[in-house]
Amino acid sequence: MGTAGLTLVPVLPKTVALAGDGDLEGGASSAFRVVEASAGLESRFLNVLGVADGGAPALAAAHVATTGSMEGVVTGSTVVLFSSAPHGAESALPFSYTVPGTMKRTHLLANLSQAIDVTSSVGGGNTVIEIKPGGAYTPGSSGLVAFSR
């Protein structure tokens, strides 16, 4: 049997730890959990987790903020955004976000219920994505839209 590895990259609030599940009522398991301190009554966490066979995967992630109530992460060739509104409520349109670099990436936007139009521009070594109502990208039943830019 080969070795496996796990890499955890905390994005928000940037302070996490991995803990073994040794305190289960039925006895310890071989699972791990992410442990993060609460920041008060309302706490939001954003982590990127990578699992690989053959050792810990190389994984880097950066926070992506938007002009609307969405935020997320860019890691490698993937950008993922979620609503930052309470209870995952849909973000108001339009909004935009900037990712570093100019490479083509897969963008996954969650918590949407209406079709969107996507435009992109490149400048200063970054890619700016603008999301507006209407257009060719319709969310699936889970509220997810995927596109490449």
C-alpha cells in the first residue's frame, strides 16, 4: 500500500489546525477534522483541502474578493466563488472579481438562480471577470455555474 497525504490551505481566517478524531464516543477513527476558533456569533471559514496518493499534494490558494457579496479562492487553474450573504443567499448582480495572472481557468460560481453573462479583460498581469444578469450561462438545479476564461 502506498502513502497518502493531505494538504490544508487556510484562506479565511487563516488560522486552522488538523486534529485527529480521537474523541468519538465509539472510539478513535482514522479521520481528521479541521479545527478553527470561532470569531464570535457569526464565523465564516474558507479552506482548500487537497488529498493525494503518494504523499502530500502541492497546493497553493489565494483569497478572491468581489465587488458584490461573493468571495472565494483561486487555486491552480480553478476559481471557486460562494455567496457571502447569510445562509448562502444569492449574491446581487452585477459583480466583478480579479484573479492574478492571465492563464485560462475554470470558474465555478455557486449560489446563483438566474442566467448570467460573463465578460473578461486582462490588464496589469491580472484577469478581471464581470458577471451581469442574463446571458448564456444558466445555473444548474444546485445553483452552480461553470465557465472557462
